[in-house]
Amino acid sequence: MKILVKDITSQLEDLAPIEYAESYDNIGLIVGSYDQRIQNILITLDLTEEIIIESINKKCNLIISFHPILFKPIKSLTENSFSERVIISAIKNNIAIYVIHTNLDFIWEGTHSYLSKLLQFNREKVLFPKEGIMKKLTTYVPISYAERVRNSLFEAGAGNISNYSHCSYNFDGFGSFMGNEKTKPFSGKKGVFHMEKETCINVIFPSHKLNIIKKALFTSHPYEEIAYEIYSIENINPYLGIGIIGDLTEEMNEYDFLIYLKNRMNLPCIRHSPFTGKKIKKLTMIAGSGSFGIETAIKEKANVFISSDLKYHDFFKSEKKILIVDIGHYESEKCTKHLLKSFLKKKFFCVSIYESETDTNPVKYFY
């Protein structure tokens, strides 16, 4: 079976829409063509020259990386930096590079989902819900077609609010119109004022589904000219955003929890604030750099906050209200390789998918 780069990226973007990525991020296809045929796939946390060599050795012509190789535009490719050398080598060897980063962090079944399963705690909600990603559609439909249009919108992904689906608000009224000689009105006659009994349908949907929702509306609606309104709303989804809040199945003392954390995540070491003397039950976590989440974790009355890249003064913020734990950036995100491999293996059976065996962690530990 012929598998193209665009077949893989389409599935990844259904999982983690690119619209969910942070504005500073550089995700998507970085090198290569969407029409390139896939041999094998290598999944990595970082892009290095060693990763390109591993990809060549495993006959992989698509690399899926969690971290971008470029965050800023480049004006030349001269091999003066490792990032330029990686890109040049990928191009020379016809290797496509695709990046999926903060958009994977933001989805409910993404990075933090894997971490919650690994640490065996029950997630309640995200720590920082993502804003500006919801839209609302209002349309007016002849009453006899209301069910058809409504169901079409639901099937396209509208009407989902947290754990509820098929959500809409409907009321009946009268719409008026008069078509000129060029029209073919669904009801009434051209050139004659007409009042039609209609149902007003209101649904919300995530902004990345805009084109799909509009297509569903235009396909199912009977009118020649469809009256509708689409606008952004400030509503948030408690299951879409960065970080997680949840509870351990059983509370632990702080010392036992750190041992548990170290063993479950196979950590070489842990940095933490002074013990508070409290039991660990409510847990907050941000994979990657997450110092910005400490104050929010305290407001949520969590017992522990886990993240990475914390500075010396960040640990003073504990004030014995919370245990602050730094597990390392690489260590907090290395699970993404297995997460992506598991997802793609369910979708594609005729291509080999490898987790990189190269240790790309630039931080080393002296024991």
C-alpha cells in the first residue's frame, strides 16, 4: 500500500490540530514534500545530526520530532550551526521532517494523558485552559429541515461541550425574504414577499473545524442563500489546554512520593523544594518548561507541582504550601515518542515505525 507524507500528517493533525499550537511554535512539515512516499518512520524528541544518521540506518525517510529544529527564520544554510547541518543532511538524503509540539501538549489525549497514566492518577481538568479556540454558529432553517441540518452539524463536530455532545439551542420564529428574478427560492415565489416559519439553531465548535462545519451547513441546508452567523466566543474547554490537575488513588507522604515518581518515570535525579510535611494527594503537572504554573498550582490547593527548567528562585515560591519538583525537561517529555508511535501503529500497518534509540538529552548527570 502506498503511504504518503500527507497521509501521516493528516492523521497527526486530526489528533492534535495545528491551530492548538502556541504562537511562538514552529510545527508542521519543516522539510520535504507532502506527496513524498513513505518507507519507514522515525520518531524522536529532538532533531540532531545523530538522529539523521539513525534515520538513514533504519531506512526512514520521515522523521517526526516533538521539538522543532527551528524557532526563528533562517537567512542561509551554511552548516555553521547544528540546526543548519541537520536540515542540509535531511534534504541531501531525501528525508522529510515533521514537527508536532505544543499542539500535542494541549490536547486531552496528548502528552499529559500519557503522564497521568504512567503516574496512575485521575485527571480532573487542565491547569491552563486554552483561550480563543471556540466559535459559535447561528443559522436559520425551515422547520421541516431543522433536524437534518442539526444532525449534519453534529456529525461534523459541532455541539460538543466537555462531556456532552449534540448540544444546541433552538427556537422557532419567522424569517422574511423576497427574491428577484434571478433567484430560485426554496419556498414562496420570486418577486413576492414571503414569511417562512424557521428554526434558529445555535451550536458551538472548535475553530479548527470551521471549514468542515461550513461544508456541513451548506450541504444540508435547503436554501439557495443561507442566512448564518459565525463568531468567536470566549468560552473555554476544561479539557483543552496546558498542564493537568488530578488526584492520586492513594495519598502518600512526600518522601515516598518522590521515590514513586523517580521509579515510575525512570528518573536519574529529582530537584525539589523543602518538604512541607503534608501528604501528597492532589497533583499538578506541566511537561517541559513550566515555572509559570507554580502560582496557579498553589491557588488550586495542590500538594505537589511537577515540571522542569525551574530556576533557583522558583523554589522559594513554595513557602511550605506546596512541594515543587523539577524532573528535567527531557525526562518530562520523552514519553511523546511512545505516545506517537502507539497512535500511528493503529492507523498504518504497512510501514515500520521506530522510536529513536538515540539519547538526545543535552543535560548529563554525574553520579
